[in-house]
Amino acid sequence: MKEHAATIIVAALSTVFASVLILLTGIMTATLDPALIAESGTFRAVLLMVSFIFIIIALYVGSIVTSNTFATVIAGRTREIALLRLLGSTSARVRNRVAFEGLVMGTIGSVIGLAIAEGLALVSIGLGRSMGWLPADRVYPIFDPLVLVAMAIVIVTTWLAAWTGSRRVAGVSPIAATGAAVEMRPEASRGRTSRTVLAIVFIVVGAALLALGIILSFMTPLALLVSFFGGLFSFTGIAIGAHLIMPPMLRLAGMLSGRGITGRIAAANTVRFPERSARSTIGLVIGVTLIVMFAVALESYRVVSQQLFEADPEMGAALEQTLTITSIVLTVLVGFSAVIAAVGLVNTLSLSVLQRSRELGLLRALGFTGSQVRSMVMAESAQMTVAALCSGVLLGIFYGWAATQSLLGSQAGLVTPSVPWLMIAGVAVFGILLAFVAAAAPSRRATKVSPVLALAVD
């Protein structure tokens, strides 16, 4: 159960997020005048549409985190799976078993998440009435059938993510039962032709759609829809091909570790097993990209809109206030997805340390002190976080500009991206803190590895 803790947490967070948005939509609709029945229906539909977008984003991030978690779990079960294969079990049967684990964990997490969401809805209604935010003479819904739909989607998504993450089962041969848990080395990772081709296809299609959206932006704001799918496809390609894309970024980040022995080993470890490093970093890349993208898009939209309404200061001031509130709300909504991504980083790093007992034991046997092992794990976390931050910021700025250009190009022509550097600095500080938090528990666990016991593991 410990190795699936992150899966339960991610499923619970996704369910809480989706259910709270749905329930709050019902509560906000109930605040309208009952006489405005038609308007309230339209209002609810608009809110649900907006909520749906952010629910999809959270599910997208959650599915990648869950898939990576199960891929890490499979890497640690190489010997167990090989023994099952040796006893006659097929790869399909073992993979179905792993997928069933995902179904169970997703169900547990969703039930917990739904209970938390209902509790938050009750608290929100109570506080809203007592603080005067909500009219006291209205009946507010504490349940909506749509939350069951959201719960079912989270469960199915978790199951599918577990199935995707367990794809390595097919590559585990019975002979591997004589060895220990291993990760793919760079040459094996680069040899995954089908995955590389799929990543290239997604990136090329996404890039083509983005280019088309930018061209169409000079004619219609509907180009945003084309650019949206372009961004979705291209980033999916980046996520699929992370085992090839992230190592160069990790090498650059490794140069910051210094010339000490622990820094050099940490830098080598992050690129020695690109699959493991990619699983640890891609979730954080998604979170940072989302936050920076929305921040750049909103800031660019604000600057361009202020220029368009320069002749009408009153309208410009009203717009400024609206954009400030919108920015806060969107930051909170997108930030929730970043939290899910952070859970993935912490979990994959913890699992990787658990699976490296022999490696850590060998280092201790060669004379490494507990402090040096801890420093090495902390340096690995820092390198992966720096690589994820740099990648996410670059992608976020580009996608944010593409979104603004697609929406406003027909009115403003070629838009220059406006980057809120204060927000970027805040994201960087969050990433640095996350690196320390993510490495704290694994580094403590690493120092407790006994050289004799670790080397005795076969």
C-alpha cells in the first residue's frame, strides 16, 4: 500500500478538485434570484463549462503522475514479475493485475476525495451564511449527481493510467528473476522506437496546429481553439518523449552541482537512467508550464487590452480590476494541478531511493558517509527540479504567448509576450522549496541504509 500512497492521494485530490468545482457551481447558481430561472440555467452552464476545462487539466496531470508512479513501481518489481513469468503467468495477466491495483487505488482515493469535497461544501455554506456572503433564505445543494460522474471519471482515468504505466511488464523476461530491480539505461531508452515515433508524431502535429492557429489569429479569435489542440498535442508529445528530451536539460542542470564527488555522482545518476529521471521531472514540468502559461497569457492580455482601451481610461480601470480577480482565481485553479504534479515528484523520488538499496549500500561500503549520501540525493532532487523549472518556464512563456496571439491577433496584430517576472520568481522559489521537501524523507532513508544488509540483497 505504501508504494501506491501517491496514487490514492492523486485520485483523492482530483476528485476533491472536480467535486468542489461542481458543488460550488450549484451553490453560486442558488444565490441568484429564483425568478431568473432561465438566466440561472445559463449561468450554471457557463460555470460548468469553465470548471470542465480545469477538471480536464487536473485529470491530465493526474493521469501522467499516476502512470509514472506505476512505471516506477513496475521497475521495482522486476524480480517479482519475472518470477511470476517463470511460473507460467503471461505478461497480459500480470499487467491486468497491475491495472486492477490502479482501479482499487483509484476507487479508494475517489471515495476519500468525495467525502472531503462534501465536507468542504457544508463548511462553505455554513461560513457563507454566517459571514453574509450567501443569502440566508436560500436552499443550497450539498450534493450533485455530476460529482458521481466526476468520481467515475477519476477511477477510470486512474485505471487507464495504471495500465499505461504497466506497459514495461511485457519486457520483463523470466531470466530477470535472477537479478534485482533495474531501470532502462540510456541506450535501451533510446532504442524504444515506437515510443519515439509516437512522440515525434504528436509534436509535429501539435506544432502544425499551433502554427495554423497563429496564422488564423490575424483573421479570427476562434483561432484559439486550433491553438488549444496544438498545445495539447505538442505537450503530450513532449511528455511521451521525455526520456529523450529531459536528459540534455538534466546535464545542463548537473553543471550547477559543483565539482565535488557527491555532485558529480548525482549529475551522473540523473542521466544514467533517463526513464527514471523523466518520470520524476515531467509532472513538475507540466505544473510549471501551466502556471507560467496562464500567467503570461493573462499579463499579455492585460497589456494588449490596456493599449486597445487607452482612449477610454474608465473602461481600462474596470478591465484591470476584472483581470486581477481573474488572475487570482485562475492561479488557484491551475495551482491545484501543480500540487498534483508536486506529489508525483516527491513520490517517484522516494520510490527510486527505496529501489536503490544496493547502489547506496555500495557507496557506503566504499567509504561514503551518511552525510555524503544525503547530499547526493539532495543534489539529484535539486538538479531534476532546476531542469523541470527551466523547461516549464520556457514552454509556459511560449504557450502563453501562443494563446494570447490566437485570441487577440485579429484586433492587435502581432502580440509581444509580456512576462510577469515576479510570478516567475515565485514559481522558482516554490520549485526550490519543493526540491528540499521532496528530498528530505528519501535522503534520511538513504542514510539509514546498512552497507552489509544492502549488499546482501539479491
